Amino acid sequence: MFELRDLHVHYDMIHAVKGISLRVEQGEVVALIGANGAGKSTSLRTAAGLKKPTSGQVLLRGEDVTAATAQKRVALGLSLVPEGRHVFTGMTVRENLELGAYLRRDSAGIAQDLEGVFAYFPILKSRQRQAAGTLSGGEQQMLAMGRALMSRPEILLLDEPSMGLSPLLVGEIFDIIAKISKAGTTILLVEQNAMKALRLADRAYVMENGRIAATGTGADMLDSEEVKKSYLGGA
């Protein structure tokens, strides 16, 4: 359904992503794990159309969308929840969510999806008239996820959704990701909490120094001694 094929990405002279290839099938949760600086977030930003690759392809349902704008990719069903949330702090919670549906014209469907977001994140409903900048970090993460869901994506790209959150909130966010997956959304997840990511993932890729170093099912990666030693604290 979604594929990165021999993708290379540079920042000036820095070769950040070095020919990676990965595939996400419909309905899967696929995790992309690795150390800081491995190229994970760059890969997601390139997939979403926010960074232009040096070479390689981004494919969506077999269609080459490498040259498509980020807006076009959203229209095609691909949405990114960026690292660091990036909510519009001066706008209300509801305005942030409505902005997620800016390409849509189906007012009834938008209203239905807004209630769906509130079902996932009840705290957002109670704070929908509140400025987004006054929310806690966890609430802003929920808002960023809700905003992406308002575009009604077929594929959701999640970049470090647990970053900076308390262990209790991390568990809550991953429970919601599981619910979103069960509702039919395909997910590509970049996450520093490798244990949580692998427990949720159908399949996983490990990135090292801009390359794919290993791949397998989430269960296989959890059982891998090398992965345990490098990313799971030897657990």
C-alpha cells in the first residue's frame, strides 16, 4: 500500500538517508526504530512531502508520489503527526482540529469525524474552546494526532508520539494508537520507546546510520538478542 524505494536524502553535504526501502501493507502497524540520528524522522518527513529526496521513490497504492506536494499527499490519504506536535498554539483546540480537515468539503463527515476524535480523546472535547498553547504536553500530542485524523487518512505517519510524556501518558497514547489501528488505519510509527513500538507492531525495521540494518515481525525483533542489546536495554 505504501512504500519507500531506494530512498536517499541529503541535508547539504550530510547523507542522512542512504538508500532505504520499506513497505507498509494495508491495515498493518509498522515500526521504524533506531538510535537518535539514524534517519528515522527524515524518512517520515520525506514520506510526507516535507523534505525532497535526492533520489528514490515514495509510492502510495503503487502510484509514484515522489514529486507530489505535502498537500496532495494528504488529499491522497497520507497524514503525518510530526515530532514535537507543532500544534497552532494561538488557536483553539477545535480550530486546530478543523484545520486538519481543511481539504475536505463534506461538512457532515467532518462533524462525524470530530466526534470520533473526541471519542478517542475525551479531554479535547472538554477543552475544545481552550487555546492549544495552554494544554499540557500530553494533551498537545493528543491534539496533534486528532488533527491528523481529521483528514481521514488511510495511512498515518507517527513521529515520536511518546516523546517527553510520562509513563502513564505513554501507555495511554499507545492504547489509542492500537484503537486507531483496529479501526482500519494503516500506521507507520517512528518511536524511541522501542519496547512499546515492537509490542504493537506487526512488522518492524531497524535503522542505523541512514540504512536499514534489520527487519522482521515485531515479535521477532523483541526476541532478537542484538535488538535487545542495542535498543531494549538488554531486556
